[in-house]
Amino acid sequence: MDTTKLYVAWLAIFVISVPLAFNLIPPNAFIGFRTASTLADPEVWKRVNIFAGWAFLLASILGGLITYYRPDVAESWGGLLLVAIVLIPLALSFVYLKVFIRA
């Protein structure tokens, strides 16, 4: 995968994550970690979306660093890297919701 496309993906994930990490997005149907539990309770929404925001923020930074310092890996494994960078924080956010929030 072209490294330019990966940088665009990392930047998009970063930009979307910032308002979530700093709790600037209220419960809504368009952006955020939306489940029945998070949409039903504003406090659950807040806690899970802050966690998810930070998880995706850190993941996007890690993806950017891998792409910058190892462009050979990014070009060879770019698609898989992108999927992993998205799925890992997503899975961690579900774990956070189920284990720590118990929703």
C-alpha cells in the first residue's frame, strides 16, 4: 500500500479521535463508539468514548511512526497494518465497555 494513503488514514483516525478523547462529542448517531449501552447512558458514553478516543489516537500515532520509520513494512503490509491499527483499539474499547463498565 502506498505510504501516502497510509498517512492520510492515520491523519483521519487521529482527527476523528481527538474530540472523542477530550469528550467534545455528546451521544449521537453519527460519530463515536455507539452501542446500545453507550447511547442509553451519557456517563457510559463519556467514559467509553474517552477510552476509545485515546486508544485510536495512540494507534494512529503508532501507525504513523511505523509508516515513517519502516516504509518498507508499511508498503508491504500496509493493508494489514491499517486493519490491525483499527481493530485493536476497537476490540480494546469493547473489552473496556464489558469488563470495566459492565454494560
